[in-house]
Amino acid sequence: MYKEKSPLEKIQGMTVWVYDNSLGNSSNGGLSSYKTTLEIGKDIEIVEGAYEGIVVAKPIGNPPEGHIGWMAGGCFVSTSDSRWSDAIEHMMGHRFYGAIPLHDRSESQELYDRMWN
């Protein structure tokens, strides 16, 4: 018997575009610094953000050794495929169309402390 895939399962393997800042990349060497497209399930995963109703994309795996992260680096990801909007709507609980933040920045603890203290 055929089981219908969930909206999140339907976007696995989908290619999304990286929307970068025209003033320069701020990901500190993250995926967006050297890729213009990413594959969901291979390069990134779509997860709930730190606050209710927020959805973000983040690299699969841990930040580089000695780094903390993942955090926003100023880029966004999206695609025009309607399955994308359906998946984000499924996670957020309301209709959505557009891009979500890409949290591909990581920093050493020393850099983080210097920037925030």
C-alpha cells in the first residue's frame, strides 16, 4: 500500500538557491561562501529556529573543530517549487512563500567573545 510522503520528506534532494548579500559574504567560510545552490538532505537540513514559528536551514553535521555555531551569516535559501512552501508551511503552521535564513556561519570561541564582549 502506498503511503503519502510528508511535506518534509517531499523536499529531500531538492535543490535550493543561496541568496547572498551583494556587499560580500559574512558566513566566515560557511557553505554560502563557495556554493550558489544547496541540496536538502545532502548539504543542509530544514529545522525549527530558536523561537516558535521560525524555520531555518543549517548545514548537516557539526561546525568545524573548535568552532561554535551554527548561526546566521546573512544569506537565505529558497526555490520556486511549491513543495518548498508546503514544507515550510507544515513547520510554521501558516502559509508561507519566500526564503528562510541560512545558518551556515560558525566562529571560534575567541572570535565570538571578541565580537560580543
